[in-house]
Amino acid sequence: MASLVTRRQFVVRLAAAAPAMTLFQPGVAQSAQDRISRTAEAIHQEVALSATARRVYEALTEAAQFTKVTTFSTVANAPPARIGRAAGEAFSLFGGHIVGRHLELVAPQRIVQAWRAADWEAGAYSIAKFTLRDEGGQTTIVFDHTGFPAGQAEHLAQGWYANYWEPLRRYFA
């Protein structure tokens, strides 16, 4: 029996396929350079934590736990986090300084978010992807962050360590 696709699943799949659909237009000659960004910045970080993937996933997706994690961050007195529990739902972290939506939640393996800092230009969102690899009671987060405004990579990379990875290490200690 064929499975039905929800409207949300359809939109997410369409959004993921849209860039590929526009690459090749009949009658329009395109070179490889037309399809390659030479200036885009990206962040790739891998972090080992002393906790199972399930515990790490819950700390990143449950508001009460994430709020406890932030007590170890550089914004320790931030208001409680608000985190939706399903794909398509919103989140607001660090008193609204970071906001976005969950694009994909696969417990306890993957979290993909449309993510933005409140001071970015209106409508500017990046993609934050957390892949959790459970390695026998320890978890490695393979993290990729793309699509953020130019010139932000260094600041964001430091922020991930100061406000996510180090606080998570302390939380699980």
C-alpha cells in the first residue's frame, strides 16, 4: 500500500529539490562556474560528548533541558528556551536571540533547523544540521552550518563552542 505524504513532507522535499531543478534550463548554456559558489562560508565541527545520542538529542530538542544546558553558556541568565517538538515547529533560544524552525527531526540521530540570529537581515535563515553518532555511551555530534551571512563564520563557530558544545559537556559531566 502506498504511503501518503503530508503537506509538510511534500514542502520540505520540494524545497530540497528546488535548487537541482533550476540548474539546467533547456536552451540556456551554463558552465560549471554558474553553479558553484566560491565565496560561501560553512562551519563543520565534530564534538564528542559523554552521553548517549538519545540524551544529547533530548538536551537539544526539549526546552526544559536546553534551558538547563544554557546555565553553562555565556548567556547563562537567558529566559527559558521555547522549542517545538515536531518538524515545522518553531524554537526560540537565548531570550529570542536565536530563532528558527525544525526542518527535520529524526530521534535520536538527526536535527536539521532553519536557524537565524535575531540581528540578521529580515528573512535570512541558515541551515544547522546536527548528526548524532552513538558510540557506546558516548556521542559524536557531526555539525554542519551553512547559508549564514558572509563574514559571520568566525563569530558563529566560536558561538557554537561557547554556547552549545562546552555547556553540553558540562551538563553531561
